[in-house]
Amino acid sequence: MVHRYLNGALTKDDDWAIQQRANLEELVELADGHRILDADARSRLDSSSETTFWGFVSELQVARYLEKRGVRLSFRPSGAGRSVGEFLATVEAQVTFVEVKTLFPRPSEKAQDQVAHRLCAEVEALGHPGIYGVVLYKEAPDFTPRSFKAFLRNTILPKTVFGEKFDEVYRDVSGLSALVTYAPPHKPDFLACMPTTGGWVHDSEYIRASVLEAENKFDRESPNLVVVCSQLMAPPAPEEFVSGLFQPFRIAVPGGVQTKQSLLGDQSHRRISAVAQFDTQATNGAENPFLILYHHPSPYVSLDAFAWKALTKAQYQPPGGWLA
């Protein structure tokens, strides 16, 4: 069973299907020209899975974008350990290791449901009236509730005295992340908590997690680029990338909340030279792809901003911000 997008492109005869067939044929020709259209690649193109199909299509779309602009590509390079990257991109004299990540809508899963209900049980155990919600967007089935209880006591309860709606993001060292919401009860003793699963509270959180996952393939000797694509209904705005990559974030720890440095401001993530946002913009009825680069301020090996200028719509580099 093939993916529904591919099925529609192959079986319909309207303008959309004709355009999509031409698009797919171009991507397949690219893969075949680089000798990567093997059994694994064909199985990914034939897959009905959203992540399998669109993950591979995203890789080819990024490769096509760069190749059309004169970038030389070499597919499936060896990464750190025994990992394999998407491709090497040679821009002028600089060879960059590229990893492509795609953001997908997160389905509700059984593990998420169980954890969300456990968190709500802790909220209700406080016995403090209110209408609460727990929106779980990153589950960690092996988490322990100690730090969450401290978060409720030290962060949530003190704010309920104002009698106004509010929300707070909870994160802990187990990897669990959730949004806890509060609204005043309509009756003095009313207490309820509603668990919700299946989504990310902020796109910036999803971006950060995807970049961290890609980093595992990088070494220190070459420039490394993470390209983030999106299959979300509303693709992240540049502001979400700036927030996810360059702003501090908090995690809950036993006894309180700890502020962490921004992802690309943390010395432990210097293998990441830059992160790129890959998206499309509609112009005169056509979808035009573009790249926005977000540079690490002090990586082990920098990406040549001048060399990449012709390939990008914009570039961001702290502390100055957007480059001219």
C-alpha cells in the first residue's frame, strides 16, 4: 500500500496531480543519478507511513534545492560512530556534513495517555480547587513524580491565589515535557484535571529536540548542518527557530526549576555549525523553496556565511542577529 499522496499523484488527472507527478519524477531522477535508488530507497517511497515517506522526500527536496544552485552533493557519508548522514554539500571549497530532519504532527500514543493520566492524578492529589489541564508533548514512561510534585507545590499553587488563568511549561531530566494549565473553579470546592496528548506545546520545543537528535551523527572535524523541514499544518515561523535555538529554557529538577543555556549557546553543542529552516513560499501560484540559516556563535567549525549567502533567503547569527 503506497502513501495516499503518491496514490493521488499517480491516479488523478487534474492540474495538481500532473504537477506532483512531475515533482516526484524529478526527485526520483535525482536519487537515481546519485545511485541511491536502491531497495531501501524504493521501500521508503512506496511506504504508506507518513514519517517514512515524507522523511525521504524531504531529504530529496533539500538535495534538489542545493544541487540546482550549483552545490556538489555526495550521498550517505559516514558520520560519528557507525552513523550515516544524508549527504555532503560542497559550497565553494567547504565540505559540509548535512543531516535532514522533518517535523511531523505527533499522534496520540498509549504511553502518552498513561503518563498524562499519571500527571493529572498528581494534580488532583493536591486537593486544591481549580480546573487544571495537562498537555503532554514529550512522554517519558520511566519518569518519577518527585520533581513534578515539587513543580506543582513551588510553581503552580502559589500562582492560583491570584484567581486568574495561567499556564506553565514543565520539563525534567527524564525528558518529560508538558504544559500545565489552571483556571479558577466555577464552584468553591470544584477540582478537575483534563489530560491531553498528541502535540507539542511550542514548535520551538520540537525544533530543539530534532536538532539534538541529529547532532549524534556529527564529529568535530568538519562543518555540520541540520536542515529542518516541516510537515506540520502550519510550518514554524523564523521566530520559533530563534526561540528554540538561541533562548534559554527551563527544566524541572527535584526541589525546583533549573534554567539551561540556549541550545546553540551551550558549549556542549559546538559540533552543530548551523541549523537551516527549509520551507516554501507561494509566489504567483508557484511554490518556491527557500533556506534560512541560523549559525552557532562558536562552533568547532563554522559554516562559511558568505559562501552560503547566495543559497539562503536570510541568515541569523548572534549576538548581532540577522545578517545583511
